[in-house]
Amino acid sequence: MTDDGSQDNRHPDDGRRHEPIPDPEWTVLESKTEYETGWYTGGYDLVEQPNGTTKQYYWAELATAVVVVAVADDQVVFVEQYRPTVRQTQLELPAGIVENGESFSDAAVRELREETGFAADSASLLGDVWCSTGVLRHRRGFVFAEGLTPVERDLDENEFLSVHAVPVEDALDRALEAPTNDATMEGILLAHEKGVL
């Protein structure tokens, strides 16, 4: 998948980017949306399995997201925030939802500015993946940003976070410390693998 900001037409007016779902390899007899929360949609596909039986596979669909690995002065920029879903405060990489028409890189620059107060001179896509495919329809891109300049933050009304800098050489160890999350570990590991950290 490219970093072109393409939009799936199933959600034409919610302002967020959604990735197209590929054509099914197994026969889908029914696809039903059971609820919409404004944040995600939930439903199921009734699927014919290879042995001829049928099963409802439940899914939750979230808008496309981006995670930012940003470096300034040999420091990785993290944000610390409380996550009510898991009832923990976590040190995380900046992240957020990709808006309609945005590329992963454009969204990363915007989210970095909003959450941390840093503008990036350059941002490049490290990769993008489907997440938690046993239950989610959710695509996440990982972007490396550098050439950071301090600017004013513009937090959303539900964002209560502080910015922290971690030396590059300590970033992987810090990302693996509990409490942590998948996006933070994946972003740091991918940046290491790509040779940018």
C-alpha cells in the first residue's frame, strides 16, 4: 500500500482515512454492521470456511492511524499519557488518526506538531501494517521524522500529555519497559531495523 492518502468510500464523511478492505478469499455470505460509536464500527462477516461450514467472524473497524518516531539532538521524542482503556499511564511515541486526503507522512507531521510542539523538516514512511487482524480492521503507518523545530502545541480536548526526550541509545530499552504498548515497541523496532535509530 502506498502513502498516497487514498480514501475508502465506505466512510465518505467522517473526516478520517479508512483503508479499503481487500476482496475476500473465502465466500462472504453476509456482512453486517451492528453498531457505530463515532470512534469505531463493529460488526461481523458470515463466512463460508474451506470445509463448507459457516462462521461469524466479528470485527471492529477503526480509522487509519500513524505513529511517529521523531528524533532531535540524538533524542527520541515520546509523550506520556494516561490510557483509560488499560488504566495506566504510558510513555508512548506520538500517534494519531490520519485524516481524509492525508498521507501517513503528512499526518505524522501534523500529529507531531499538535502533541509535542515540534515541527519536522522531513518525514518518511518506514512501513505500514494491518493491526490485530484476528479482530481489527485497522491500518497503522510508522513514520520517521527529523529536523525538528520547537513550535506551539495544539492538543485535542481529550489529550492530557507531557513530552519527554529519551536518548536514542536508550529508546529501545525504554520502549520495552512496562507499561508499554504495541505501537511504541513496533515503531522503535522498525526504526532500528531500517537503520534510522
